Amino acid sequence: MKRDIENREDIEKLLEAFYQQATQDPSIGRFFTEVVPLDMQQHIPVIAGFWEAILFGSRTYSKNVMAVHQHIHQLSSIKKEHLDRWVQLFTQTVDRLFEGEKATLMKQRGASIATLMDIKLNYNQVGNK
Ligand code: HEM
């Protein structure tokens, strides 16, 4: 039986599985390989800090995640279809590996932050979209 996400190690395991899929995805892969080519060895600890803060209340992330994506969006637009795909892959990865309260919270937060990102990136300026 699957268990819940219990610690940072679990988060890192989940993120490795997620980015393995995301980097190869026909819709969103190029953001991670071409738009901002990422060294996953460096990237995963940063994102793990973000999720550890959300799930366990640690002080492991202090940057502005929206500003980071605003910058990526200026290089190559992040559209709703990309965010939908991100959420789909993220949800599938969580479901494949874990189940429980934290797993549910992680899926909910992933989806709600993606919705907020769409609003901030694509609807924020008058006349945009
Ligand atoms: C289509 C959707 C998305 C794409 C293409 C995308 C792409 C990226 C890329 C390329 C980076 C690296 C930026 C850099 O190092 O300069 C990044 C960073 C990050 N992403 Fe996303 N992202 C997406 C959605 C999301 C969502 C929905 C979340 C949160 C729920 C998220 C959380 C993060 C975090 C925490 C970082 C680290 C930012 C930092 O360096 O402080 N991303 N993303």
C-alpha cells in the first residue's frame, strides 16, 4: 500500500520522478531543457525547499515563485495549456507514489498555484489575452 509524504527525502523522490516526466514532455519539456536549461541536481533541492515549506511549515523557501515564472514567461510564454499539463503530470506523479493528507495537500496546492500563475501571467495586464 502507498504511504503519505513524510519528509524532505520523500519530496525529493517525488520531484525527481516528476521532472523525469516533465523534461521529456512534448508540451512543457522545452521550458526545462531549452528556455531555461536546468541542472536538476541544483534545481530539485530548491523546489524541494519550496514544497517542504508548504507541507511542513519549514523556512526553506523565501523567494518569489511568481516573479521567477514571470521571467520565464517573458522568454517564452507559459500558457494555460502548459499549466494544465503541468498539473496533470504533477497530480499523476503524486498519485503514483504517495497517498494521504500531505499528498492531497500537495496536489491541491500545485493546482491552485498553477491557477494563480495563469491569472498573474496571462490576465494581469489590461488588453493582455
Ligand atoms: C507550465 C508550468 C511551469 C513551467 C514551464 C515551469 C518552469 C520552471 C522553470 C524553467 C524553472 C527554473 C527557473 C530558473 O531557475 O530560472 C522553474 C522554477 C520553479 N518552479 Fe516552475 N514551472 C511551471 C509551473 C510551476 C508551478 C505550478 C509551481 C508551483 C506549484 C512551480 C514551482 C517552481 C519553483 C518553486 C521553482 C524554483 C524557483 C526558484 O528558483 O526560486 N512551477 N519553473
